[in-house]
Amino acid sequence: MDVLRMRWTDALFAHWPVDPSVVSARLPAGLEAATYDGRAWLGVVGFAMEDIRPRGSPVGLSFPELNLRTYVRRPGSDDHAVYFFSLDADDRVGVALARRLFRLPYFRAEIRVTRESGEMIDDDAGTRDDAVTLRHRRTHADAPPARFGGTYRPLEDPSPPAPETLEHFLTENYRFYTEGDRLYYGDIDHPPWPLAAAEVDIESNTLFAANGFERPAGDPVVHYAPGTEVTAGRLHAVR
């Protein structure tokens, strides 16, 4: 049963390949790095979350998010999922609820997402040739400082990624794992992302350092998605 409904818009996916050992050393017991063509991936993913509504609530929250993630699996399983090293959101209430309900490492931050024209995000805006700028500064007390700034734009019309492609591996993930006193998982559901190859100009990015990683070498693999409807279920303990 879903406990939250929301819409994610103007999503940036920027992924860097890394040796699986880089990721595995940071995972809790019971998880291992999921790989594509022998490589693990670290991803910076940002988007605006709109109309986040708990089940039955007439009022929703809206705020942007930026997270650093990788992809994992349970030993002996081919199914892969998301593991978050950090998630930053520009809403005090949203951060508190996410920490309590989903045990995720959320931090408060100032995040602004704008289009090239300077207007705020509009779901009805076209996706071709529209540059989106995301600027982020973590403000959470007693948390490692972090900043990100970048402008991204799609290079083609979006379409769902084909199965077994890298694009599918990086974006079509419907489970996440997190830890507290034990290992937990949560499931989400959404239509396949309408995905476009994209370019990004990153002005600043200290998310890797804030999470204890060296910045990966080379340019990231970049994708853009205009948006999708999402539902999230309850958190469950791994048995």
C-alpha cells in the first residue's frame, strides 16, 4: 500500500563509473555493488518534488531535492536497487518526515531550480532547448558542508529507456535500501522515466567529498527527464 504520492519534475541524472570496490567498502552488510559491464556507478540526481501528499491528505508539500546514490543488490540476486549516501531537500518538515518515516540520510539545504529564462519550474513548459539550473547549499546543522551548482539541458526528445541498456540500469530502479538498527527497504512505483540524453555544465560539486569519496575521473553520463508521477510504500525490515 502506498503512503505517499508525488510528482518529480526536471530531473538531472549525472553518473560516473567507478570500480566496484569503491562502492562496496561503503555499503552495509547484506548489500553489494550492482554493476553494469563490470562497473559500479555513483550518481548525482536532482529534481523538484511537487505535491507530495501522504495517503488521504488534502494538502501537499513541494520542494527540490538533490541526492548522491549508487546501485546495489542483495547477494545472489539479479534485482538492483538504490542506496543513498545523502539526500538534501529544501524543506524542514519534509526532511524531518523523511528521516522518521524512511530512515533516509536527509539533510536540510537551500536549493533553487530555475529555467534559463529565470522563471520557476512550470510543468507545462516544453523540454527541448530549455536549460535548467540547479543551485544547492547544505544548511543542516552538524552535517558535512556540501554545494552543487550546474546547468543542464536535454539534447533530444525524451522516451522510455530500452531494457538492458545502461540508461535503464541507471534510472529504472523501484526499490531502495537504508539502514538504522538493521537493514530496511522501501519500494516506489512510477511509469518508466521519459529520458533524454543531456549535457551539463557543473560549476561546483562537493557532494563526493562531503560523503568521503574522491571525485571520479572523467565526465559523467548525463540524462534529463521532464517528470513522472511517483508513489512510495512503507518501509520494511529485511528478514
